[in-house]
Amino acid sequence: MLHIQAAYKKLVFLFCLLFINILLINTSINSQTNPLDSLNPLDLPPFEDPPFWRQAMGGAVIAAPASQAGSVVMISDGGNIKAFSWQGTPLWDYFARGRLLPFITRSREGTSYVCRSTALSRGVLIAVNRSGRELWQINLGEPLTAPVLTGWDGRLFVFTESLMRCFTASGFQLWSMALEKEIALKPRDDGDGGFFLVLEDGQFLRVNAFGRIISEQLESIPLSIVPVGPAGERTSLLIVYASGVIEIYNTVNGNREILRGITLPARPFAAAGWNSYAAILLGNGRICLLSLENRNILWTGDTHLTAADFLSSGFETDLFIDERGIYLLTNNGASAFTEDGRRLWLIRLRGNVSVPAFSDEGILYSGGADWILYAYRLEERVRSNTQLLYGPAPPGNYGTGIRRPGLWSNYPNRFDERELDLWLREIGQAVQQGQVGEMEIEYASWLMEAAGSSVYPGLSEYDRYVFVPQKVRALNLLSFIGSMETVPFLVEVFTRERDPVVRAAAAQALGRIGVDPQGNAIRAFSNALFPPAPERNIQVLASIAAAAGAISRFSGPPLSASGVQILTALASYDRPPLVRSIAERELQTLR
């Protein structure tokens, strides 16, 4: 009897347990909501884990950190630039010997560009390589008014109070243009290798890499202008006004179309574009995602912001989209969403002077008034990038490294010695004045035709032999306007040209350009030094030594390790004294 009672009680207990589970499951199913309909800040608590790592800065961080290729650099108010690996290892510390402006830009090679401004020199642009070594300085005469922008081939777009200028990565000016009004909307990359900006009178300027300007008068100064469409194929700009009006500007035909049928639920504050989507930050602290193809709002969601945050002093934002999601960074926190509206994480920050940075490794870098740099590991996902030795590969190219028939290709006397001298003189004057401008592709193509006439014959029926002095002059001029796009041509000339004087000039040009992200020049130098056919000409060896040192200084590790091997081989006792002394001098500069 006791047996039966115990079994009965056990059965009743199991039945009750099953009934309670069914009720809980039904409640859970009925309470589920679509994440696209509403996102409450309370359904995902703020990120409160301790920092992944922290490091003392010795001063307040005054500009947004710049993260790239597994490391991060930032400026402190003491005039220092400091670099750390993404794991928190200190890499280097550069002292600028003066006050730095709150702008820092990093190129894909890891070069950092900053501006020092003192009473004696109001605007000195400084390039510091990925090892913390100063590469060059340029006195601009006036301070920067916006961060430096970088082009596809490493060129720099620089903005001061009265001028916008373009420099090669080695610091040689390609063109400059006067600004008649102050900049009202800071310059931004247009997705096609150029940039755009808006002046205080509402004039919209779109400038390509060679200084050609397309100008339009806008009704008012917009809040944001962002490129939309795939990288390298962006043919449209999204223009967002404070009134809530949104325009699509076609950069191919110049048409502007108001995006009708979309009513934003609050005043817009910032925007970002990617493919056929646009993210809009609203003044109530929410964010919405627009489909530009379907002309509708896909979802809205709450961020870490409130309406009061927009009124705080010094409030700044950075909104961007990539294949991982939508990211909003401000100087008091950050939020992230997936493309379908699910919130990934949010974090609130205190004491930040500038906007934090979010890296491709999923790390948020934040620094402020407490002199500490904090790194938070918010995501395990690593952004997929096509990388070479350093940062991500550029989405396009300018065509400056392509040999093509120009306006002069069918001119019978184009390679006569007198004609060559006229062309070289014209290009030399443009280079010296820093006003190559829209003739850059034409000049570069002509110089490559002249310098490579023995290596690449036959583009025209009028091809003739070009004498060595003209080839050398052409290579010298090409080095002042060249870029990473020119490097493959110069490597071919160095490798295939028979005349040692021309080969030496090609090596010197590679060293002056400095940019070699694929390591093509360093490999060519290495192949020339060692069996089966080691180079013996003293002039060529001396040029290799100087160029290997210059490229190593510009690029830093890991490419500089190969450069040091080349220099060590050239500094050995069995090398000619001139070659050995140059190699030893270059090695000293790399220590």
C-alpha cells in the first residue's frame, strides 16, 4: 500500500512539473516581439565588463584614436603620439616638440599624419611612420581645419584656412586651390577616390584626385553628406538636411532628387551610407535604417543616447556601416546594430574628450581626461579586409601607373631630342611649382613612355630611341609625382633595362616614392644582389642601398626587415667602399 501511495505522489509531482513547463513555454512564445518593431534600452544592459586592457597616456587624449592593421595611435595634449598593439603592447612614442592639433589620420601603410601649431610655426604637417620615426615635415603656413584625407594611392588631401592641397605620400605637392569661404561641412571621402565639402555659403564642392572641381549651390548647409553604393562604385551621394529633407545626388550626371515618401520620426543629426542603405541618427537618441532602393524605413532602434545628450557641450558623433553592422560612436558611449535591427551591444563612457574608435578586430578604444587609454573587447568578429603587407587594399586606382597613348602619341617628332627637352621642361616646371593638377595622368604616361622606351617599345608607329639622359630626367620627374601605382613600372625598368645608369635612376625613383606596400621594389633589389646574376655595377649598387633605406624608413616593419638584410649585404667588407659607406649610413638611420 505504501508502495502505491509513493508512486501516486511521484506521478502527481511529474504531472505538475510538466504543466508548469508548458505554461512557461506558451508565455514565452506569446511575449516574443519582432526586434524590428521596437528596441528598448533595457532589453540589452550596457556593457559593464572590465576593459580588455588599459594604458597610461601621460596626458589627455585630444583626438579620436586611429586604428589600423592591428594597432592604434592617438594624440595626447602633451604633444605626443603613442601607438599600441591591439593586445595593449606599447609600440612607440613620438614627441612632436610642440602642441598638436586634434586631428590624426593614418594611411594604409600605417603612416600617421598630424599637424603641429605653435607661435613660430602655425601649421607644420608631420608624417610619422608605423615605427614612430618622423619621415618629413611641411610648413603649411596655417593650421589644419580638418583631418587629412588619404586617396587610393596614398596621396594626401590637406585643408587649411585658405587652401586645399594635394601631396604625394612622400610630401611632394601635386596641386593647390584657394578656398574663398570657410568650410562649413568638413571634407569627406566621396567613395570615388576624391572628396567633397560644403562652404559656409552653401556651395557644394566635389573635387577629384587631380583637382578638378564640380560645384553646386545648395539651398542650405546640410547636416550630412555621405556616399552610398558599393566601395569603388559609389555613384550617388545622400544629402541630409536639418529639416528632414533627404536628397539623392547622382555624381555621374549631376541630377539631384528629393527622396519622397519617407518621413523621419524626429530631426536628423548624422548619417552613414553603405550599398543601398542609409543609417540616420535622430535627435531623440534613436537610429533608423533606410532602404534607398525601396524608399522606406526598415527599422528604428534606441541607442545609448538621450535627447539631452545632443545639447551637451562638445558633443560629437561618428556613424558608419560596414559588413558587420551599423555603429554609432560618440564621446559618451557607443552602440551597434545588425543590418536587420538587432542591437549587438551598447556601452556608456565618461570623461571622453573625443569620439572613441572601433577597430577591425572588434575593439573600442576610448581615452579622455583621466590620462588613461581604455580598450574594450566588444566583438569577436573580425572585419574581412583584402590586405597586403599592411592595411586594406584600396577599392580602386587612378590609372596613373598605366602606360597609354596620350594627346602626343601620333606626333611624328615626339621623341626627337628637342621635343623631349620641351616636354621635360614643361613637366619640370609644373612639378617645381606643385601644380601638376589635371595633367597628372598625361604627364605620368608620357614620362613612362620616354623612360621605358627600351622596355616597352611599340605603342606608336613613331617610336624612336630615347637617349639615356632623357630617360634619366624622365625617371627623376616621375619620382616626384609617382605613387604605389607607379611602382610596378619602375620595378620593370629596374629589372629589364640594360643600361646601368637608367637602372640606377629607376632605383632612386623607387626610393623617393617610398611607398611599396606589396614589397615589389624590395624583392627586385634582393633579386639583383644575389645569385644567379648578382649586380656588379657600383652606381646601381649605391642606388639600391639608398633606395632600400628610404623604403624601409617609410614602410617600417615587416618590410624594413627585408630592407635591413639588403643593406647588411651591401655593407659587407667585399663591397666597393662607396656602396659600403652608403649602406652603413642607411643602417644607422634605421636603428
